[in-house]
Amino acid sequence: VTEKVHGCVLCDGPGGRVVRTAARWRVVHVTEPGFPAYYRVIWHTHLPEFTQLSRDERIECLDVVAAIEQAMLRELQPAKVNLASFGNRVAHLHWHVIGRFAWDSHYPEAVWGAKQREASPDRLADIAQRLSGLEARLLVELQRFT
Ligand SMILES: [Zn+2]
């Protein structure tokens, strides 16, 4: 049971390629040029703030974020995994989980920051190719959530 807000991009649509849907959230892969290892955890209910979730819900939400981070660390060996939750433009609770590489176009800046260099297309393609392995591992990790 979710309350949808018309005109909210995350109520009106999935918000990316759906990797896994559970009762209270979904994990999607986000198509963002230059950042192939980009996932979001989107809470189904339209709520802006993390503390509007119950404590159990907050734990579940961050467990899902952590599962994505761990799958990334194991499968992609990024320089860093970035976690972020803003909701300034889309006030619908979602967490960004972004694998970052020392060679990516913005590292060490945030992906929303200033561009530092051109990323190698070959390296980007290599990461994109490894996402299926990451997602297979992630689905196993997320099996315990209904
Ligand atoms: Zn919404």
C-alpha cells in the first residue's frame, strides 16, 4: 500500500531499471553517462525525510544500501562508494549508491561537482560489463527481504 503523489517522478515511474522490488522499496540501476555503477534505493511511499520511516524501516533501508555497497566493493573494486540522500528536487526518499573510480570524470569531486577529466570509454565499458555479476550477487544478498 503506497501513497502516490501525482507529478512526482518516483511515484509516477520506477526511476530507473528495476533490479529488485520488495514490499517497501525497490533497487534500480540509473543510466548516468560516465557513471555506470550507479544505483538507487527508492522507498515506495512518498516521504521526504529519512526519519519519517519507523526505526525498523530505517534499518531495512540502510541494510539494502549496505548490500549494494558490498556487492560493488567485491565485484568492481571501486576507489570509493558514495552514498547520498538529498531529495531537494525530488522529495521522495531515495538513496544514491555510486561506485567511484580514481579515473572517472569527476573523481575526487562529487558526481554533481566539477568535471576533472575525460573518462576512458574502455574503462567505462569494462565496469558496465561487470554489473550483471554485481546484480547477481546483490539479488542473493537481498533474498531475505520480502
Ligand atoms: Zn513520490
